[in-house]
Amino acid sequence: LALATALPAAQQMSPETPLNERERAVHLLSRLGFGNAPGEVERVLEMGVDAWLDAQLQPAKASDPRLLEALGRFETLAMSPAGVNQWVYQDFVGNGKNEDALSQEEQRLLRERRRMPGQELVHSILFRAVLSDRRAEEVLCDFWRNHLNVSFTKGDAIEVQVNDYERMVIQRNVLGKFGDMLKASARHPAMLNYLDNALSRRPPSKQELAEIERNAKRSTGSRERAAEAVEIASQRGLNENYARELLELHTMGVDNGYDQADVVALAAALTGWTYDGGRRASQEFAFRPDMHVVGDKRLLGRRFAEDDTGGPGQGEAILEFLAENKNSSKFLATKLVRYLVSDQPPQKLVDEVAKVCQQTDGSIPAMVHAIVKSDEFWKREHFESKFKTPYEFVVSAVRAVGANVTETGHLAAILVAMNQPTYNCDDPTGWYDTAEAWLDTGVLALRWQFALDLAEVPRADVELLPGVLFEIPAIRL
């Protein structure tokens, strides 16, 4: 295994020297395959780089029997959020049992059950990354999972929502169009919860506040309590969190052609976009007209009429507009080129990919094709030049030794130690994908130890940590 700090051989050659065919296969697998497993370079050479890429970007199901067997052990991956909720509570609440009456031991078991769907999701993502024959698809899932970040750190409610988010937003749309993925994320309870849009509503009118005051005074008989109720109600209103991140992080980029008035207009258009929450609820998207700021909105100089059916059509029209915006295309192209080519994205290639994004209605495979088929992608200066995130490092290291991973607990723990636990980035920006974010000496020490653990394999079966078995063939370094 090459340690992360080793000087790439490519940097020791003239930048003008073209990559040979084997180097091209290695480079492609490095950027769109989490590195190469034993024999994989030869398979790419046999197929040809273009044929391999074309096959990878065609929708298909993973077929590796090891992966299918591994995923089959998980109970909650295919469940809806409501189904996960029911599964969590089925042994603890109902049939005369009440959550408030649970014993301490039952409460402990319930807390463990609540965590299990998230644990199953994290393990399934690692199994897919390590074992799936759909290499490019898993790499792109990692990119979009980070771009449209949500996190378990939000709290209990989101724990039942993220499995469905990964399946219905990321995996379903990763080889489709960006606009479809954006709209799916905007309507999903996990995103509405994570960025607080489920709470965003029109501020109460003076008449409504007066009614709240009258009702509170009638029920409590206290002017002070009535005043407190009015004060609390006054604080409820427009929440700009999601609208701001939708512009800054998901579509146009920071300060890229919009101002605070646009943020407010977008937040107003998305009021009423919430979900049916609660333990016994459907956990599905819901549009609440009573929470919506009614009226036409002006965003980026364009007027968006109110939905004449009283539904969420105004917000949907704005999402389509943002997905198709030329500044959004440029922002997405910049991130994709940075992810697949260089921490300093070549501007000419960014412009070409942005143009493809515009011409193909945001086709993700078309943008990836444009990157890989460009001369810039294959320049020697970009060969072995990207510093891997902890996730990329761990997955590529395990694949490099041809490990038959039977459990992923150790891998998940290593990612926690390296400060990149899956679906646990509290910051809406997601994890950074450039070198300077990951050059912490403590994390580098963990990388070295992990690499040494894998490299010093004396036999086919080795237990790297207690209780975690990897079947690794003997390798020669």
C-alpha cells in the first residue's frame, strides 16, 4: 500500500508525458472506482476505458453475490420512514404498553433500537463501496450524499428518515438528472427536518395574535400567561435556514447572483413545505396552506405566481428554475471537476461541463462523461494528485488488498476516529473534499496504522480488531 504522504510517481515524470494505457486504467479506477482491487486494472484494460465507463453509467443493479448477501441481513434499509418508526417501537409501545411506563432496561433497549436503522444504513453504504461492482455509481453516491448533506446529529426524529433519504433521493437519482434529485431532496422529511423548513411558516397576523391572547386568557385566567402565549406565537414564523443553504450549497453557490431579498422570497415560497411527523404519523411530505405565505414571489428578477390550486406548485417552479440556472450549472461543474480531477479545478473544463449541464437538463452521467472524455482529465499532472478523504482512503485500502469484508464495524469505527463518520456531518456544507481539510497529523497517524494493519498480513484470515474478521488473501508488497 502506498502511504498517503508518499510522493506520487507521476510527479517525478514530465507533465507532458502522456499516461500509458495501464496508467489510464489506474487513474480511472482511482477517480471513479475507489481505487483498484486485484485484477480490476486488467478487466478495465480488456474492456477499454470508454466501454467500462459507459457500462458503469448505465442504470443497473449491483450483482456481486457477496454484496447481496451482506445487504440481506439488514431489516430496515427498504422500509419507509413510517415503517422504520413502527419497527423501532413495535416491541415497546402498543397493546396496552405506554412509553412513559417503560422500565429503565426497556428504555435502554429502546434507545438501542432507535440507533439500529442508522447503523444498518452506515454499514450498508460501506458494504456497497467495498464490494459493489457498480464502482462509479458508489463514487457518485458519495459525492451527492455530501452535496445534499443531511445528518443523524439533528436528533431523534431524523433517525427514522435517513434510510429512505439515501434510497429515494441519492441512490434513485444518482444516474439521472440533478433537478430531479434536488426536488426529491426538497420534499423529503430528512431535509425538511435537518434544515428546519418543516417549522417555517408565515408569521401570525395581528388578528391571530389577538385570538391567541383571548384564548389563553380564557383558559388560564391570567393576563401574564396570555402575554407569554402571544410572545411565543410572535416568535414563530419564517425560517431562512433551508432557503439560504438551497442557494448557497445546493444550487448557485455562495454570493453568486442573489441577495438577502432573494433568500427571504425563497423562504416565503417554501413555507408550508413540511411533513406529517410523530410516532404514529405517515412521515411523508405535506403541504400546509395555513403555514404558507400567500402571494407572488420575486426571485432573481423573475416573478413566480402563487399556485392557483393552493398547493406547493410555486415552490416547485422555483426549484426547477434554480436547477436550470446557469450559475447553478457552473457551481455544480466546479464541484464535480474538483472532486474528479483536481483541487484547483481547471476553468476551461469547468466551463465545458457547465455547458453540458445546461444542454442536457442537468444529466449527471453526461457531466461525468464530459469530464472523463476531456484531455484535462488525463493530464499527468492530475494522475495520483488527489488527496483522499478518510472515507476514500479506507475504502480504497480495503479494496487494494482484495479483502472479503464480512463485517464493517471496524471500518465505521475507523471513520469515526478519522473524523468522517457517514451521515454524521452536522455542518450543512458536508465533508470537504480538498487536501487541506484532512492534513491533520492525528488523522494521518491513524491512516498509517490502518495501512500497516492491512499491509502486514501473514495469512489469509486475519482479525484486525477483536470481533471483526476480514478474509484477506496473502499479498506481496
